[in-house]
Amino acid sequence: MRCPCGLGETYENCCAPLHRGESAAPTAERLMRSRFSAFAVGEVDYLLASWHPDTRPTAIRLDPAQRWTRLEVLATTGGSPFHTHGTVEFRAHYRDAAGPGSQHEDSEFTRVDGRWVYTGPRRVARGT
């Protein structure tokens, strides 16, 4: 199975090791891609673990009728292995009972104890 993150690898060789905690995302973009994959495959524990402790919700409930289908990374700032902060702007496509849609988000990431974590959105827009 191809990895939902869109990098062209199999899920087992791409995001699965991050989801299992066997490796850490080297960049903010890579963390964002692994989080998209986690939404697509239902890895709620990974979503919570990769969220900044100051902004992390106590629980996440995924909509079983929503299927995340494709990811487009539109822009990045910072977020390299040499930065402590970064942003990733992306469009995540999904399908639900109402049909196809997308979420456009500009997200912030930071390092905590040397690991990239999702801080939260700077902007979010949902559309079809």
C-alpha cells in the first residue's frame, strides 16, 4: 500500500516507522506528512503524541465516514533539521458523506526535546 503522505513510498517504509515510534521526523514537513498519514490510517495515539503538550487536546475522535485521500504541500518556512520552528502550508483532500472536500491549513511546528511537534494552525479554511 502506498503511503498516504504522498512521498511515493510504501506505508511500511515511510510513515509506519514514525507512527510506531521507531524513528522521529527530521523536518517539520515530514512530521506534517506523517500526521496526515496518521489521520488517513487512524493512528490517533500518534496524532496526540506528535502534538505540542501546551496545545494538545485530551482526546481526538476521528470521523469514520471521512476518508483522507490526498495531500498537497503548498509552502514551508524553516522546519529543517537545523531550525527550532517551522511552518507548513498544505491542502488535505478528503471524502465524506457529503462528497469530496479539502482543508487548507497553514500550521506551526516547533521542537520539544529535539523532536518536531505540531503546535497548531495559523490559518484554516475548509472547502469543496
